[in-house]
Amino acid sequence: MSGDQREEWIAVVALLRSAPQKLPLSQLTSRLLDCGSAVQLWNELTDDALLADPTAPDPRQQAAAEVDRWGSEGLRLVTVLDEDYPLRLRAVHQAPALLFTRGEVRPEDRAVSVVGSRKASPEGLKRASSIAQSLVAEGFTVLSGLAEGIDTAAHAAALENGGRTVAVIGTGIQRQFPAQNRELQETIARRGLLISQFWPDAPGARHTFPLRNATMSGYGMATVIVEAGEKSGARIQARVAVEHGRPVILTDMVVARNQWAAELIGRPGVHQARTLSDVMRTICAIDEEQSQARAALRNLLHT
């Protein structure tokens, strides 16, 4: 970590903690990207510092102490301005300004979300495992949310088959939820990647899990909904993915059992899959299409 990078991290943490000039957190990422420097944005927003209460704690000093402590605890910070920030995630409007990570960060990860119900059926768990195993065999990263049920089955199958898996969690990175996934979480941090957009010691809350789903949608190249209910978090991710313009693959189980899923059929980028072969054929076609688009863009930029 260079001194300049540390200062940028400190400035991002200070911006998140203190919200100078009542900057809405929802606007912070776009302001950072427009400005190109967290330090510069902090200076622009705190020009009236001479009018501030001199007895109040210095937000930059507090942020510096936090950044140093997190580093000593083995946590890595990645801001939206860093080169290794996930490229697909940076492109969506819900991109978090700051991520806490443990494991290997890959900016151009070929990741596919495999998500679904916490209270999954045996058939749903079997399908999640089969999809994850097939993704690993084709060199894709299995992305999920470390919840019980479908998420757990997908992560476990990826690891068991020697593949990479990424967990985007709805708590701080130093928390474990659900508790029974503590060991799985540690394994993913060692062999894959663990991501949180929340303060390291933050508990899960009603609003954190939908935010986690939006981050998963942004990080991945596509989302597969294996099994879900009418009020499942997977429903949120499917709808957010459609907003992001990211492909969504709904299994026949999901479409047959949920009105929201049936209503998504026919929307651009939404696919229905009846078999594992359908799922993989669709994902491979999406991957090829995106690879061609990236190659065309590179050629355009170099002409």
C-alpha cells in the first residue's frame, strides 16, 4: 500500500462516516468517479472547515486510525477508484464506494450468481450444486450470498470441485451469518473471495441484504435463480439485474411457482431454463457475446 493510496482510503472512509455538506451516500460513488480523487473531493466539500467546531474530532484522523486497524486485522480495502475494483460492479449505479475484502480480488472475474431460497427443497439444492459444478468445469467463478439453502449449496459445490467462489455478504466482514456457515466463510476467504460493503463489525439488518443482492448483480455477468419464493431475496436480485441490464436465468421451478418470475419472462435479457444444459448453454452464449463486445471495444479504442 502506497502512501497516496492510504490517503485515498482515509478520505473515502471519512466521506462515508461524516457525509460533509450532507452528501447523500447514494451519490458518493458517482461524485468520486467524476472527481477522480477522494482526497480532492474531501477538500472540495470541506472548504468551510474554518467554521467547524474546533473541539470536534477530526474525521480524517479517525478514519486514519480505522484504516490502519483494519489493515492490522488482515482486511483489505478496495475503493471504486482503485484499479482492482471489480469492473462490472463499477458500471452499475448502486456500486458501493468502498468494499472490504478477504481473498483474491480479480477485477475481471468471470462470475455467475447462483442464488435462491434459504429454505430450499432437496431438488433445489441438487440443482444448485449441479449448476455450480458445471460452471466450475467451464472456468466460471460461482458467485453467491453465503445464505443457507441454495447459496450454501452453490458455494460448497464450487469448492468441492476445485473451483473459485465469491461470497458477497449482508453483514460486516468480521461477522458470520448464518452462524453455521462460519467454517464455509473462512474457507471462501482462503480459497476464493469474501466481500462486504458494510463496516466490518456491522450486523445484518433488513436493508443490508437487498443492498448485498444489488452488489452481487453488479459483480456478476449473469444471475441464475435456482429456486425462490414470492418474497425471496432472489426476487430482488432478479429485478435489480434487469435494471442493470444483466442477463437473468430463471429455472422452470421458479417460473412455475412465482408470479413475479412469470411476469419477467419476455423482458430483455431474461431467460427460462428447463434443464442444466439450458442453463449452461445460455451462460456460455452470454459469455461469448460479452467477450466479443469487449474485443470490439478494445479494437475501437486502439484504432
